[in-house]
Amino acid sequence: MFGGVAGHGKCVEFVKRYGLPFLMVGGGGYTIRNVSRCWTYETSVALGTEIANELPYNDYFEYFGPDFKLHISPSNMANQNTSEYLEKIK
């Protein structure tokens, strides 16, 4: 389907299956361009509302650059986390 935003939506769908009230709270490590996408999509999944990939112009439109679409296109960005670093923060 799409990049990482869809994976976050799958987590929301999983929690919703229990049929219990739940609270979504933020985490860390996001870029400003992607956190707005993530929260927009996760909120739509929580509300059971589909939204278009093409975003309408709004007061926060610049946060969705450079392509101004909801979903992130996959990239071939190299993982720069070293094994040593990952072991250190484990």
C-alpha cells in the first residue's frame, strides 16, 4: 500500500478490535513532516473515516511538504543506526 503511516494505522485498528475506550498519545523520533501525517491518518482510522491521499489546502499545509500528500512514498534511505548504538540504547 503506502509507507510507514499505514503501519501506524494498523496498530490503531488492532487496538480498536477490543471495542474498549482508548487514548492515543504521542511518542518521539518523528520528523515534523511525518508527525502531522501520522496523527492525521491515525485519527482517521480511530474515527473510522477514510480520507484522501490528496490533502486540501489548510493552515498547516506546509507540514505535509514536499509532496503534500498524506501517505509517505517509500524510499531507499540507508539505516544509519549502528549495531553498537542499538545495543547501547537497548
